[in-house]
Amino acid sequence: MNIAVFGAGHIGLTTSLCFAELGHQVMTLDIDAEKIKNLQSGITEIYELGLKELLTTQLAAGTIRFTTDLQKTIAFSDLIFIAVGTPTLPGANCDMQHVNLAVQSITKYASNPKQLVIKSTVPPGTNARFAQIYAHLNHQFIANPEFLREGSALLDCRKPDRAVIGTLDPAHIQNLRVLYQPFLNTQADFLVMDPTSAELTKYAANAMLASRVSLMNEFSKICEKVGADIDCLRTGIGADQRIGTQFLKAGIGYGGSCFPKDIDALIQFAECQNVEVPLTKAIRSANDHQLMDFKNKIVSHFSSRELEKRVAIWGASFKPETNDLREAPALKLVQGLLVEGFAIQIYDPVSQPALKLCFKDEPKVQVFENQYQALSKAEALIIATEWPQFIGADLAHVKQKLNSAVIFDGRNIFSKAQMEKHQFMHYPVGRGPCAQS
Ligand code: UGA
């Protein structure tokens, strides 16, 4: 199959490479000429396990091409995937300009009817609207929301739980069936529905996952108050097969380019439809509170002692195995601590260049290239992202580098036993502090 992908971002690039890996001919288009030039040479700024290697092998195999040439891409393709960004506009509406532009260009230049498959996260009703506007051109508009996660994007793309296909005309999706079949466990995982339901499924999935995180974060506060352990709760409720074990880890809140944006967009969309969504709104405010409460714990520890307000932070990306800093709780925490007068020494395994840029005009934030050097003279260590190298840290060394043996463990990476053994004052989430003996 000749497949065009509009957008060479996280989703567009990963999807392109996974299709190319199956032996399809893929042409990936982006308006960013520098990005395309880099990709043609096998260079990508996206930090994603195995992505660079797959890019190299598929370029060598000649299954993938990168271009800025719109007309060539349209002419080449049987199937066109749209995977361009839909960021948040001020007021929380979804910014559709890139999707609209892609659709306008395709409908303008295509000399024959095309299948346009929209992977970008778009407000429910978008595909139906396009189908109506361009009905005279006989293109098919198909919703195909994406569920891959940053950090495990290739794995999720190659082994998805399901493919959601939203179309008004299920007779015309044979191409997509063939395309997705090698990835899916069974044909039953190829879910065909109307486009609006498919579009809403994407928002609902992210809201559902985020709600689990927010609910656990809320429970973590009750645990702290009454001396219960959030990890016991997680095991206890996760063992119920109706609930399951995933997305139940309490912490300092969710971040990233998806949950915050999609929940805002869902709230905005529902309000435009005059639908009250108090529960969805609560997910967002619970997330904001979680981080604020964590920051307040740090502030009150320092205000009750005569300490220099200097802390080290390990982890900046919104989760491990990615260099994505968008909506990262760590960055919001830095901003909050700066307002409280703290000096910050921050380390992240892969985000240092972006961090340096981010804080270039902020003298009270120092970005380190070594996790242990970041601890020097700090009165506490804050864990903001659960990178494996932090979980396996040499705690004796940590203690020796810090001025005070205090850890604010925003991701619960250290056990009570470890903290007691090394005599740290430990502030986990949902477990209550463990005092230095
Ligand atoms: C999320 C969804 O999981 C994907 O299915 C979806 O395709 C993607 O958004 C998207 O819409 O494009 P992603 O944002 O990459 O994927 O990351 P997640 O693994 O979902 O984590 C989101 C946030 O929740 C992170 O900040 C993470 O630290 C937090 N989280 C996750 C928790 O705090 N606790 C958990 O138990 C799980």
C-alpha cells in the first residue's frame, strides 16, 4: 500500500515507521523543513525507545520517505493519515488549524477520491462535518484515534489493544483492516463504529485514565491523614478484575501533551453542547491540588526549620522514558518553589538541553548533567519523575552529598525500609512521613 502521513511528530513518525516496517511504502509530510531534512538523514529529536534505530533501518530499506512536497505526497498515496497537532487554544478549545489546513490541501489537490484517516485528536463531530463539507468530492473521512503512549510508543503501535475505526460507510475500510491486521491479536480488536463515537472514545479513554490517577491521588491524602498506605490500597483494589491494576499510581499528578489538553478540550466541548460535566472538571482540579499540596509539604518542612531554601530535583519530563516537558509536574513545581524563594538544582537524564533553554533567564535554577552533582549543598531531594536510574540510586552517596538527609518522594520510588536503613526523613505520597531515627 502507498501510505501518506501528514505530520512527523510523535504519533505521525511512530505510525509511519510501523507501517513502513510492515513493508508498505510510506511518505511522511511535515511543514517543518528542518525536521524533514533531519529525518531524511536519520535524525530525530524525539526520545523514544527504538525509534531512531527503526528510522535508520527503514530509511536503508527504502520503505519511508520524508518530504515537504504536498502535491507529490497526495498524488503518491492510496491512504492518507492525518496526524498533525491539535494543541489547546486560549480558552481551552482545540486548535484545529493544522487539521483544517491538511484537509483543505488534500481536497484541493487530490485528483481522485481519497481515504482520509484522521488520527489527530479532534472534537467529536469533526469527521462528520468534513464529510458534509466535501461530500461533492467523494472522499472518505475516517476517524482513527490513536492510543499510543510516549515512552512506549513503538510497543503500543505494534501491539495495540485495539484499532478504533470511525466511519459512516463500513464497506470502505478493507484497506484499514488489511493494514491493522498484523498488529492486532484478533479481528475482534478491530472496532468499527460511527466517526463521532470514535472521536469521543479518544477523549473518554484519556479522561477515564486520568480520573483513575486523580482518584488515587485523592485517596493518598486520606491515607496520609489516617496512617494508611496508598500502595496497599492500590494492590487491594487493583486485584479486583473489574478495576484492574493500571493507572493507579499516586504521585504528584499527571502531565504531558495529552491528558491536560484533552480533558480541557472535553470540558470545553461538553459545555458548548450545554452538557454539565462536573466529574470531568474535578479530574483537572484534583490534579492541580495534588501538586499544590506536595509543594506545600516542602514549604512547611522548610518554614518549620532554619534551613537555606535550596533543593535538588531529580526528573523533569512528565514521565520516564521521554524527553517531553510539556505540562510536566516538575516544571510547575519549580515555578511554585521559585515563588516561595527556593533555589533549585535540577537533573533529568534526557531533558537537559530543553531544561537549560527553559531556565536560561532564571538564575535560581541550575541544570545539572549528573544526578549526584545536582545534590550538592541541597537541603532536600525531590523526586519528580520515576526514572529507573533514580529508583536504583546509591542512597549512601545521596546522603553524603545532601546537606540534610531529606527526600520528598513525589513518585513513591523508595520503600520505608530503604529510608529507615539510610536514615532519611522521607515524605512519600499517601504513606505519611517516616522520621529520621
Ligand atoms: C496518554 C494515554 O495513555 C495514551 O493512550 C494516549 O494515546 C496519549 O495520552 C495521547 O492522547 O496521545 P501519555 O500522555 O504518553 O499517554 O502518558 P501516560 O502513560 O498515559 O501518562 C500520563 C500521565 O499520567 C503521566 O504524567 C504519568 O506520570 C501519570 N500517571 C500515569 C500517574 O501519575 N499514575 C499512573 O498510575 C499512571
